[in-house]
Amino acid sequence: MQRFHEAQKLHADSSAMPPLFQTDVFKGVYHILTEEVGAGEAKALLLESFLWDPMFHRPTWEPERFSLRDAGDSNHYKKIFDDMVPFICLFHRLNDKYGEERAQYITALLAVPVGVPYLAKTFTPIANIQDIDQFRQMLANYLGDGQGFEWTVEVSDDKTSVRYHFTRCVYIEVLRAYGLTYAAMMSCYCDHVIFDNAMPEIYFSRDHCKGVGDSYCDHCFKIRTPEDTRLDGDR
């Protein structure tokens, strides 16, 4: 049985996470919307959600939805809420036009072209990985200054595995607080898509996930062995 010890967090190479909405993300979102509602309606929805609504029908920032400890917390949450306003506006537009069930379904689909390309910019194969710290540095670079997250980390004594315990993920908390529960679940499922496909040398598993309403995430990563054949996307 592996033994673990608490480890220091690694410093990120950059202080900020990459911008969420980039060209390839817009292309993917437009493609999904076109399949679901048609090209003309897809263009209208994107223009309304990303340009018109953030200015004239902006969702209200409601800090009471979150467990905020101080002004610093409030600032971090508000910044991420501001980044996600267009996606929230899009959900509202879909809800108004097609009802909540269809709006939830479509935004869940949209989480994939948002989440997967975003993750794929950071997480790439590590040839002949020998030390889990090589992966830990990649994850540190993804988290940036970590202001949207809170976590602890434990590393196995043989340096082949790492366990993260995330008690805060502001992105997922914002999605769930503003009603996008399916999108939150699918955003977390994108982790499995990336680590099962883009990083086959890493075996990823977890038993708890904030995206499905749990109070924490217990991410486990290990250097894959021939015995690690199961994929862990059941939930």
C-alpha cells in the first residue's frame, strides 16, 4: 500500500490562468449551437449573449450565494463571475427560448468545446515520465496564482502518485450558483476526457466532485501501469 506525505505546492510559471474564451472555443461553441438550433439562431445567440446582454441585461452579482470570508474572497469570486457572464447570459437566452431542460442540455454540450481545448493547451503527454512532480508542475501552471481554488496536496513516498483535495473551485461554484448545473457537471467530466486521452501516461480518478454537488474534489493522479486499464468516468 502506498504511503503519502503532505507536499508543498509548486510555483506556477505564470501567475494567471489562460483566458477562457479564445478563438477555438468560439468556433466550437458556434458549431454546437448550429447543430442544436441552426446557424442563424446560433449567430444571434452569440451576439446577444457576448455583446448585448453583458451591457444591457447583465446578471446581478450576488455574493450572498457563496461562502465568502472577506473582501479578498469577494474580489476573487467577482472577477471569475465577470469572466463567465457571457456564458450565464447564453444560458438565460436558451432558457427563455427553449425552456430549462433544453437549456441545461445545450449548455452541457457547450462545456466540452469550452473545457477540452482550454485544458489541452496545458496538459500534454510527458514522454517517459518517472516522477509525478513532472505532472504536478503542469497542474501548477494551469492553476496559476490559485486564486480561484483552494487545495492541499499529498505525494506518495515513491513519487509515482499525487492526491489533491480541492475545497474551492470558483468556476464550478459560479456555474452551479447561477443555475448551470449540467454545464458544471460536464465541465468536470472534461477532466476525464483530457487525462484519459491527451495524457495516457497518467491515470486519473476521483470519488468526489464539486461539479456534481459534492463539497470537495479528491483528484488522484498516478503514473499509469499496465494494471491501470479502467477509465474512471462513471459519475
